[in-house]
Amino acid sequence: MQFLESWRRQHEKTPKHKPERTLAIGDIHGCSMPLANLMDAVNPGPKDLVVYLGDYIDRGPDTRGVIDFIIKQADLLPVIALRGNHELMMLDARFGGFRYHNWQTVGGWETLESYGWQNEREWQNFIPAEHWKFLDATLPFFEGEQHIFVHAHLHPTTPLSKQSDYEIYWEKCRELELHQSGKKAVVGHTRQADGFPRVFPGGVCIDTAAVSGQWLTCLCTETGDYWQANMEGRVRKGALNGWLPELREE
């Protein structure tokens, strides 16, 4: 990982003020309708910070709509967009060969169809330049005052600057211990088939399987409150048990 470049880009995007709410969004996978409904329910404003955990693309029906939505939102309020393993594969697919065919097997076909592609050879030209710019600018992680946001996983005894690409993009979240920094991790990537966020001693996983018939999740990390929306147009709200209880003092 090119840590210094990642660090520079993170701090360029970091808001100068402390956010009133830090709102983490789990894996979207082309589900633009739940994303729009979720943001209507949460109603983020310019004093909030929205952190997307990656995997905007693939599998679902409207990757183009998802990226359009996030780009427009970023013009109105502070947004941090992390890179997921699916964005990593799409970016690598530009080199062709096995990398392109591998991406196609995990949802790349659906992504390209959302741009009007019909199996033409020069597929890269179907993606607007603004969308390539967005994908190229996604970050590997974001470190806040109390939490570290990353797509897949965080090794507890490894400094953030030394985390491997496999760890942050690919590792399954079966356990999540508290990081040596003392900050809890907020991750996606590992699908929670029951549709609910999973809390660990060292953080939380909020990939709640939106593209598989469950829910897309937005978590307020300061309070543990979360909102969810699904492909059926439903929205619901909940709260994590035992999430930062020191912040819930009367």
C-alpha cells in the first residue's frame, strides 16, 4: 500500500470541524433505491460526515446510479469514499486479460450493463470520466478521532500504516479485536445474512446484505443508532447493544 499518498489524500478530504455525526454506510453493490431512501431517512447535513465503506459497484442493478448519487452528495456535504475489493477489481480490469474476466464473474457484467454496455470490446469508454475519477480517488481507510473505517478488516496489533492490502480489502471479519490504537474499527465486506450489524469487541461489521435481499445500513458511530433500507422500499431504525456506552450517559 502507498501509505504516504493515502495519508495525504485522507487529510485533504477530512473536514476541518468535528462532525456532529459520523455516518458510516455499508456495502451498496448497485442498490441505488435503498441508498436514496436511506439518505432521506438519515438526512445528513453539512455538519455531518458521511463515510462510505466501499463496494458501491457490482451485482446490483444500478451501479451508475449509486456513483452518480455519491458524487452529487459530495458536492453538498463532507463525504469520504473508501475503496472496496470490488472497486479494486474494476480498476485492475482495465489491464485486461484474466483481471477483466475475473471481475466479470463477480458482478462486473451487471456494472457494465448499468452503463448501457452490450458486450462491446472497448468497455472502458462506457464509464464516464467523472466515474473513473471517483473510483481512482477512493481511499483505503479513514481514521477518525475514535474509529478507524476500512472496507474489510483491521489487524489488531499492526499499525495502520503497515496493514496489508489483503487485510483491508479481502479478509473476512470473523473476529474483530480492538486495534492497538485504542480505536474501534467500522467495516463492511463480510455479509451478515440476517440483515443486522454485528458487533465485536473491537468494532462492528455493517455489510448487511442489501444486494441479497436484506438491508443497507447507515450507522452513526457516535451513538450506535442505525438506519436501514431495502430493495422493497422499506426503512427501519435500530441501535447497537453495548456500542460506546460511555457516550450514552444521562
